[in-house]
Amino acid sequence: MIVKLEDSDIQVIELGLGTTYISQVTVSKDTQSSGIAFSNHNDGKIHGDEIIIEITNGKGVALYIRSILDLIKTWDIEGTEEPIAEIMKALEPMLKFDKEEE
């Protein structure tokens, strides 16, 4: 569910409760999906209260995956340390920044 924090305009996406619907979206005029929409509605329509994360390239995907892995690492889940380390290593080539991006 997408909710606003009390006394704030900050929106929070609560995943894992079965109340938030996720779909791919096309943010630009391209036909290729370029984002992930989080919505409280399950009808496939845009209502204006969705949160959309636009991911424009492979580096964006790698950064998104890395942030999820960093989150999982904060939880004490037995047996996840090695698989997470392997995935992080596999993401390294995609995360290298060009000198112009630094």
C-alpha cells in the first residue's frame, strides 16, 4: 500500500502485505518498458497517486538491485551472505561510472 507518513507529505510504499500492485510502465514515448509503477489500484490504469521508478539503463537496474541487496543484508537471514556477495560481484561491471559521471 502507498501511504503518507504522519505529519508529512512523504509517501511510503509498503511491499509484502499484498496491498501494492506492481507493473511495468513506459515513461517516455518508446514502446519499451522503462519503469516500475507501484499502485494501490489493481485495474492497470494510472490514477495519479502511483509511485513510478524510472530505470533508464542497465546501470540503473544494477543500482536498484544493489539497494535491495543492501536492505536484505541488514536483516538477519541465515544463508544469505554468500549468495548476496556473489550477486554484488556480478553487478560490479554494470556499476562502473564513466569519468564524466563522477
